[in-house]
Amino acid sequence: MRILIRGPAVLPRPEELIPRADVVIEGRRYEAVVPRGAASGEFDRVVDGEGCLLVPGLVNAHTHLAMTLVRGVSPDLPLGRWLEEEIWPRERKLTGKDVYWGTLLGAAEAIRSGTTAVVDMYFFMDEAAQALAESGLRGLLAYGIVAPSPDRVEEELRRGEAFAREWDGAAEGRIRTALAPHAPYTCLPAVWRQAVALAHELRVPLHTHLAETAEEVEQVRAEWKTTPAQWLEELGVFSVPVLAAHCVHVAEKDIEILAAHGATAVHCPTSNLRLGCGIAPVPAILAGGVNVALGTDGAASAGDLNMIEEMRLAALLAKAGDPTALPAREVVRLATAGGAAALGLGKELGTIEPGRRADGVLIGTEGPHFCPGHDPVADLVYAAQGGDVRAVFVDGRPLLLDGELQTLDEEKIAARCRQIARRVR
Amino acid sequence: MRILIRGPAVLPRPEELIPRADVVIEGRRYEAVVPRGAASGEFDRVVDGEGCLLVPGLVNAHTHLAMTLVRGVSPDLPLGRWLEEEIWPRERKLTGKDVYWGTLLGAAEAIRSGTTAVVDMYFFMDEAAQALAESGLRGLLAYGIVAPSPDRVEEELRRGEAFAREWDGAAEGRIRTALAPHAPYTCLPAVWRQAVALAHELRVPLHTHLAETAEEVEQVRAEWKTTPAQWLEELGVFSVPVLAAHCVHVAEKDIEILAAHGATAVHCPTSNLRLGCGIAPVPAILAGGVNVALGTDGAASAGDLNMIEEMRLAALLAKAGDPTALPAREVVRLATAGGAAALGLGKELGTIEPGRRADGVLIGTEGPHFCPGHDPVADLVYAAQGGDVRAVFVDGRPLLLDGELQTLDEEKIAARCRQIARRVR
């Protein structure tokens, strides 16, 4: 399949803007980015990109897609009560089939707002992976291992390993797997040690929650006399690639550890605010040389799975005391190349150039909120909406065209998810 | 004109949700909110509201609409350089006609994202008022008086007074006026004293910027030995209704002053973050009994004029350390009834009930980000997008229907604004 995207402005990478170009996709990769009118040859499909901006695919580097099923449940409760009385009782009622539909719903929403790849951790992951494969999204998936007591260690590790083995490389390579011990305070040291050994054996990364709340930091200090990051370092965790979600409460030494080992900190600002966790010190983490990606977290805490919103909030929060912090171009880099690096695909994804995987997002910029267009990158971060996304490509395959989902039956998915929501109420 | 909005969920006020209703508008007011199918009589127009949520009109209680013309200019510069090298030089080149077109652009964007009323302060306000009248929006408008030196006092006051006299009650009463000394640090005491006397005479409120930056607080303390709010109280400013934009750096005593005099604090969280001003202590301001409304500020600092975004950010920021702070229903109240009270129309606007002015916003909720719909108010705050707005009514008149602007020629406005942007570059 050879596709021509005709006439959009193109942001091959955040610091370079081509006002008007033709972009050619051949198979799974970008073939050419040339001046408008200069693309030649035969095309199986021509996509009208006039009045649009083409950007590299947005990577949602930390989420739990199926938590769409509990979106909007009892906002504004204290965190403990919210989890114990509202979220967990509903989650305990979920079946594998429910997670399949919830993941499809999350995928539909993610595609509609410009996401091309997700890093997902949940349970019933076979069903989640099946849904992701059908959606056409790219994913790094893992079963979330929760084993705070010795009796659960082997069973949880077994599930994590089985999933990681079975699905790595599935969906023509779009699905890769990870091992995901849930967090320092929910997994015994034995889990971490075995997960690290397994990750080496399977050559997969680790995905976890790290330093999300002040309570976690206190708890780890009380038990292990150190910080969550330093505790994981002692356990050898950083000997494999790590995606560490949140990193809200990290000290200078923690940042040094993440940087020294090439780990990724996944910034999830909406969820961190909504749950009262605080604000991650992203400028300091970046200054420390850590790769930073952005994520929404699950829709239960974030409200949506909209990476354009996440870019805006990340930029704004960093600026609370300094308007020069985290410039618009830098935040776009985090959401694209930063996410690509987190996936271990820094040389395959994250920019629009010949030879790279053709993951991209075409954003309609005709709305009044993009006018007069002094700086399309500033407008992308500070004015764009998820609903402005017109087309989405992953590995050259259109998942959204002219605002229509190409791989998913949205009405059917929504109807099933509403049924599930009523049942688990 | 009698209009039926058929079948939407209705949020008459934040704490009450009617899952499915018929809403009748007769002339400028709501006539009835009845169960679906129960509306009777003849209708001039029937609006399909199935799958939608009808909410009271959103009030943008602090903005400078024509600053759309400098949207996106040099983001990420230090504030002083940004103003002095980028924004002010462009603003100095603007003509009255430019402000007319820039205000139309801002109005189009505001309507598209669910705003029904704006509180606007700028220059060339005759042209801005003309544009606002054409748009059909409701507005409280004022000429921004800047007079830091004695030679400018009389001329600036004269302009402010002339505008306030000429336009109050225009556009069938949709336009009301205010007097707007720009800020404590840009207006001499003589300005404030005369503006207060004039406000009493004309029976109009005062609109100003208050405690926006730490520098302002320092400057006022150095010169007048007190805080901005206390300084204005000494000048008698709070003897008339006051809309105080920002209130980022307010002390307990300042909050007491605002509350005691029935002033409104207008929270503009996006602009406050973007310009590095900080985060207004909204929960404390509310706890102190102050009326709080929300505003975007101008698009130059906010990036857009999207009140749905502003609701979300206000809710999230308040929760950084406490997930129970500023609940979703409360933030909707600030954006609707809080804004109505700021306009002096607390008994006319802000809720959907028979006899009230028919300002309302119909939001399409079929998108995956509204599914499964456990709590439509949480979804409105945490998931909705400006582009979900399907219809907007002001005084019963449709300004947007089926996603189409009814009063403004969007393409012509955008073309003119792009021309202006090129000229002032």
C-alpha cells in the first residue's frame, strides 16, 4: 500500500516545521517528505492534508486502557475511599470479556485523540492484547503483578511471564511485552529479583509505578530505609530498561539513578493532580538527563485518554513559576520521541522521515482556535483539541480517516461498555 | 420565537441532573423543562438534543478577545521580554478595525467552545463592542484604563467613561459596560478615585487585574506599604461591585476584603501558569466566602478561549494535594452561576429554569470519551472538549446549531485575521 498525504504542514521533529509538503508512505514506513506537488508515482490512496498539520504519532507511555469502564466513578472522594469503596469493588467484578471491551473503548478514544502507541498494564491481559491487536494501535503490554505476600509471588510471576512470552511480537510486531511488578510497595523483593532475571532472559523491559505518592515514599523508607528508586536499584531492577510511571516524589539521587541506567520517567500530570499526588519535578528530571515520556494513566483518574490534553498540562504545570520552563517544542518531543525511546524504538519512531515507521497524526487546523497561526507548535500544545484529529496512521495503516475509525465499531463498543458499567455498578 | 430542545440530559444546576428532558425556550427565556415527550404547543424550531447534555451558558469572566491576533507569538519567553519585544510592539500596530476582526475571531472561538457571555477589557472598545454585538454573545465590556503618570489620567478616564456611557444596554441589553482601571500598579490613585465616583454615577462595576504576580505585590508594598487588595480598599474601590481578575497572590486579609464587599475573584488558571504567575488559592478564596468565576484571559497567554479547558484545569490544580478539593460540580458552578453573579445577573442567568434568560450550551456526548457515562458532570469537567459543543443559545437566540455558527462568517474572519497577523509581524 502506497499512500500520499497531500499538502499538510509537517512537523518532522519538534524544532522543524515544513509549511506545506507531500508525504509518501510506502508499506509500513515513510518513503518521502517533499515539497507540495513534488510526490510522484502511483498511490493506492490519497489523503487530503490541506489545512492540516502532520505530526509524529503520540505515545501514551502509561495507561490502563480498560479503566475506561470506571471513568467518572465518584470523582472528588479521598483517594483511599475512592479506591476501596468505588474502583476496586467494580474492578473485582470485571471478566476477561469486559476487559476486552473496555480496552477497545480506550483504544477508540486514544486513536480519536491522536495516540498511535500505548504502554498498558492491567489484568486479563490476553483479552486486552486481543483488543489492542484488533485496534491497530502499537503497544507495549504487561500483566500488572501485585504480590505483597509470599503466597502470591509464584502465581503472579507465572501470569506475567506467560503473557510476556505469548504476546511479544504479536500483531505483526506491533505488540511488544514487558514485565510489570506493580509498584515497590505492592511487590515483595522476591518478585523484583525474579522479574529482573526474567526480563533479562526474555529481553523485555520492566514497567512499574514509582514514587507516585508521598505515602509510598514514607512506606518504603519505613520498611527499607531508602527511597523507592534507590530500593529498586539495590534490587538490580535498573539492569534492564525501565519505564517508571509518575516519579512525582523523586530526590536528586533518584534522578541520578534513572539517568545513569537509561530509564524513562513517564509523566502523568492529569492523574497526579486528580488523585492529589502532587506535581512531578519534570524540569529537574530532564535537566538530570533522564528520558521523559508522557502518559494519561487510566481514564478513571485522568478522565480521558487524550494526549493532546496531557501535553498542554505538562507544559503549563512546568511553567507555574517560570514561563521559560518546558517549551512547547520540548513537550511535543516528550510525547513523540520521548515515548518512542521509552518503547525501545527510538530509531524507528518519533520523527517523520524517510525510512522511519509511518506512525503519524493529521490534525485539522481550520478551527478558529488555530487562527491566525503565528506558531503552529504553540497552537498544537496550547489550543488543539483531541477532536481536531482527522487521521491516524500506525505502521502506514490508517486507523482514522476523515474523522472515521477504520478498525473499530464504535457504536457496538460503546453499547457493550455501557452494559458492563451497569452490571458492575 | 419558540424553540424546543428535544431529549437531552439537562443540568439545570450542577447538583441536579435530569437524564432526559424536553426544554422549551420562548423568546429570550426558558419556558419549561419537562420530561421527554411532554412539551406541547407549536414550535418555530426543534433542536435534536438526543445524546447531548444541556448545561447553563459558560461565562468567560476575564478576557481580551482581540488578543487572538497575537495567539501563539513566541511562547516560552521570559514574561518581560515576551511583553516588551513580542506582544506590545504588535499591539501598538493594531487599528480599530483590527480589534474588530480580532474580537470577532475570539467570539467565534468562544461560541464554538460553549461560552455565552464574556467580560472583556481592551482598547478600541467601540470596535470590540460592535463585533460582540454582531456575534450575539452577552458581554460586560470596558476600556482598559492605563494611567501610571499624571498626564494620562484625564484622557484615559475620558475614554473609559465615554465607552461606558455609550454602550451600556446596547444590543438589546446584551451588552453592559464597566470601568476598568487596568491594575493597581498601572493606575495612579487619582484614577481609582475618579473611576469609583464614575462607577457610582453610572451604576456600573469595576473590572481590574489584581494580585496577578508576585512582582505586583512587591511593587505595591514598596510604594503604598500594603497589599494590592488592601490598597484598593483604602481607595474606596470596593464600594462598587468589583471583578478582580487573577487573585493569585492574595493573603487572608485580602480574601476577607473581597468577601466583605461582595467582589468576584476571577480565576484564570491557564494564563497564570503559562506566564509563570503561580496558582491562585481558590479553595481558600471560596472558603472565605468570595464569589469565584472563571476566565481564560487573552488567547496570547491562554492559547485558546476554551472555558471547558478552564474548568478542567481549575479542578485539577485545586486537587494537587487533596483530591476532594473543588469538586466537579463546584467548578461547573463557578463557570456558570459564579460568572452570572459576576455579571450582576445572578437572578437572570446561571441555571436552566423557567423564567431565566435562555443562555445554554448543548454538548454532544456520543464520543468514546463520554462512555460509559457513570457521571456526566465528571465527564463534562474531565473529558469534554470544546469541539463537542453542538449548539449555543444566548437570550434564546441560536449562535451555534449543528456545529455551524449562525451569526458569524468564520472563513472571512479567519482570512482577515491572518492578514492582520502578517502585517503586525
